[in-house]
Amino acid sequence: MILLSSEILQIESRRRFCILESWDQDGYRVAEVEWVQDHQPARSEEKVQVCWFELQELTNSAAEYTRSWLQKAREAARQDRRRLEKLLNVEAMMPVPLDPERFSFWLATLSDRRPHERLELLRLRDTAERISRGLVFLKAAEQGCRMQ
């Protein structure tokens, strides 16, 4: 369901979409949308299996690194109760690495990036690329550039 007004965009959705066209209807702003999915690997069965295996390995590695990053972030936030609580909530929402696409979106929320950087990451339609860039952001945060 998408409700648009001149000042507020309220979205309740479980899938990614792109607004194709919007208009006023019965006092509400409504929109025609196109569902957006990540690009799938080539259709050759062998290529799909290889790509899936590589993506799963990348996701597992990213999950391991992220757990370590979160532990360090929690330790650094020990004296800041609000920040520690926020980190614990984020960690509790960490999806299992068996769902690389979902994990990649969760990973994109971790580092404290500028809105246009985060949007660029979320717009990617390649799960592996989203995970790789998300890790770059986390590593930059770990180096002290910016940490959530």
C-alpha cells in the first residue's frame, strides 16, 4: 500500500518497487509501481550453482566480519546507553546468511552513511555488489571514518 500526500510519503511494503507514475485519487496520492528484484545470474544450471555458491561464501564471510564489527562497536559504546541499545536492536534483526539478498539490505543499514550514499547502496540490483560495498562502508567505519 502506498499513500502519498504533498508532504508525506507513507509506504507499507515487503518488496522493492519503483514508482512509475503517481496521481491524486479520492483525496489520496496513489501510484503505479513496478516491482524491483535483484538481477539473477545467467540461466545455465551450472553457472547458477557456481554463482549461488560464490554469493553464499561472500555472505557468510560478510556475516562473520559483521559480527566482529558489532562486538567492537558494542564495546566502544559501553558508556553510551542509547547507542548500545541501538546496536543491540540492529544485531537482533540480523538475518541469517542463508538469505543473501535480505542480509545485503540489513548490512546496508549498519554504517552511518550520508543519505545519498545509503540510497545508492540500496538502489543496487546486484546482491553481491551490495554486500561488497556494505563491507567497504563498515571497514571505513571501523577505521574511524564514521561509526553509527
